[in-house]
Amino acid sequence: MTNQVYLGIFNYNSMMGYFRLKRIDLITLEVGLDLCKNYFGKGVAFFAYQFFFDWLQSNSEILILQLRVLRHNQRAMRLYEKLGFVVVEELPDDYLMKKLLIPNKSEA
């Protein structure tokens, strides 16, 4: 049994890509985004991550996001740094990056 979930990103009926989500523990979620190449460089990844992170902050108990990025993928590194991720571990082929989320739950 796997604890990985896929969440599609659509523009009307056209699939733009998908998130790969894996629960690490009660407060940690590993995220990844696979985007169709024709959406590269258009801000789609940044917007999708921001939208998803905002939703998590309001609707979940997740406090830590983590991801892995290949060392040679400078475009992705810039994106993740812009989103607030920091390198916490250097691995042989990639970096482990993490970001803290601050819960945004309003009391009604």
C-alpha cells in the first residue's frame, strides 16, 4: 500500500500537470509537481504551488513541506527558493528542501 496521492491541475478540460503528494508523518508532506512542457516558463508552477499551499494552511494540519530537486535543475531551484523553500540536506544527486507553513485557520 502506498501513501502517495496525485492531484491534477487543469485549465478547463486540458490537464496542465499534477502534484505528487506523500505524507511523511502527521505534520510533514512531500510535494512534487510534474508540469506539461508547454506550460514551462509561464508562471503556472508558481501559481499552482501558491494556491495549494494557501489551501493547506487553511484546511490541514500540515506544517512542513519537503521536496527533492535535482542539483542540475536550476530553474526548479529558483522556483522553490522563490516559494520559500531552503536546502536542508545535500544528497549525492539532489537537494532536500523544506518550507514551514503557518496555519491560517480563522475561528468563525
